[in-house]
Amino acid sequence: MVRKLSTSSFYIQLYQIVDDRSSDQIISWSKSNNNSFIVWDLKKLRSDILSKYSSVLGRNLTEFIAKLRSHGFKTFVKGPGELEFSHDDFARSPLMKKMMVEALSERTEKFDAQIKAMKCRLKAKKATLKVENLFQNLRI
């Protein structure tokens, strides 16, 4: 089953890694195709990137490739130790970058709203306990 590009953690994390210029020796956008990226060094990908982002991208290379395929990416062998991954909706473009930033902002806003709601529930719980404590003291 091929999934459309969404604001899921997988796409966001993958885009950030591929777009990060500091990791270009390991993984970078293809120079010939705006809808693909190349893994230049599979060993470094495993040790430097997958070890940091295993919860989203996969714990090992096999799991990473399986996740890419399940999200609709096609795999091409570039050379020894090099793979290219392509997806029609995963593109290197200012619009895509803007979409990723917006998706991250939405996630941040949702997280902030969840924290605010938890703080409100905690405050209400504290108030309830205070009232219950006052009633218990009155019974004495």
C-alpha cells in the first residue's frame, strides 16, 4: 500500500536529515532528480544517523529500507554501498521545506496545547485535594 505524503513524523524526520548539509557525505538530495535522495555511505548511515533516529526511521538498515518502501519510496542501487530512494511526493523544493516547517509548527502547537491541558487538570486536581483536606479538618 502506497501512502500519500503527510505530516507524519517519518517524513518530517527524513526530510530534515536529507536536507541537513552537515550529513551530505552520508545522505543528500540527488543532483539529477529533485524527487530522490542518495545514501552515499550505508555504514555511516547505520552508525551516525539510524542510531540517533531509530524510533522514527528504524533500528537498522533493513528496517529503514522497509519503512521507506512502506511509505512509497522506490529503491535504486547507485554503486557499491550507495542507494538512491525516490518518491513522487517527497521533493527538494522551497514549497516542501515550507510544508515541513508548517507541519513541525502544528506538532509543536498540539504539544503545547496538551501540556496546557495537563497543567489545567493538575491545577484542578490540587484544588480538589485542598477542598477535600479542608472538609476532613472540619470533621475533627
